[in-house]
Amino acid sequence: MSGVFEGYERQYCELSANLSRQCTAASALDGEQKKQKLSEIKAGLDDADVLIRKMDLEARSLQPSIKANLLTKLREYKTDLNNLKNEVKVITSANVNLTARDELLESGRADTLAVSNDQKGRLLMSTERLNQSTDRIKESRRTMLETEELGVSILQDLQQQRQSLLHAHKTIHGVDDNINKSKKILTAMSRRMSRNKWIVGSVTTALVLAIILILYFKLTH
């Protein structure tokens, strides 16, 4: 609760109690004394009006959850102040007797009771709304936890897939290395075969030439 509101509230309660005592004292007076006392009471009522306005402004500047409770209390204080004003009217009027004053006070108490019943109904409605909000919050929290668990599961699956891809990449890289080695071996073998072909061809040509020369010399001699 606001400390400023509590300060105004304390001042009002003290002023209200003092005005109530002054009204009781004024009802027993007459003449100039009664007029002077009523003048003091009316000045006190003006001060009470100022405090009510200050409490109203302070309550409306606060958060909604706090403001609702303070405005409820403020309505009770306004009812109390109206009762005091009505009581002053009764004392001021010379034609109003004690019975009328008691009826007026009883009416004020009935108004206060009606306000209290109205407050109780609003409190029950507020409690029901609060329970509904709490249920919605619990449901949202449960959904959030389920979503979080699903997200963790997806991340684990992605991690496993990443590991599988890395392993496949390493395997492919190894296959590429083996292919490159095989290519080098085949290239070397191909070069050797080509060289051997040239050697065999050269030897064969040399032998053919030698045979031809030998035959030539034999035939000519």
C-alpha cells in the first residue's frame, strides 16, 4: 500500500473521530456556543473533503491491483463523511428532533452495510477472476515446459545428425584418399607398361634387323 495514502488515511480517521465527538458535544449546546461549535465542525468537514480528494488522487495513481482496494476503502470514508455532514445538518436544523437524527444515522449505517455487501460481492468476483487467471498461468507454464522438452529433444536429434554427417564426411574423405592413391598406382603401372612396350618393341626390332643382316651376309657370301 502507498505510504502517502496511509498518511492521508490516518489524518482522516483522526479528523473523523474528532468531528464525531464535536457533533455529540454540539448537540448538547445552544445559542452562540452551538453556532461557534458548528462553525468549527464545518471547517473540519472542509478539511476532511480535502483529505478525501487527496486520497482519491493518490489511489488512482497506483497500480490497478492496489488501486482497487484503496478505492473500496475510499468509498467507505466518503460514506462516513456524508454521514457526518448529514449529522451536522440535523444539529443545525432547529426543527429536527433526536428521532429524526437517529433515523438519519441508522440510514447511514444501512448505507454502510449496503456498501459492505457490495464490496463483498466484488471481492468474490475478483477472487474468481484471480483463480481463473491462476489456472491460465498454470496451463501456460505447462505448455511452455512441454515446448521446452520438445525443443531439447529436437536439439539432441540435430546433434546426433551432425555427428553422423561428420562421420560420413570423414569416411568420404578417406575414400577420396584411397581413390587418389589407386589413381597414382594405376598411373605408375601404366607408365611402366608403356616403357616395357617400348623396350620389347625396340628389342624385337633389333632382333629382326640382326636376322635380316645375318641372312643378307649369308646369302651374299
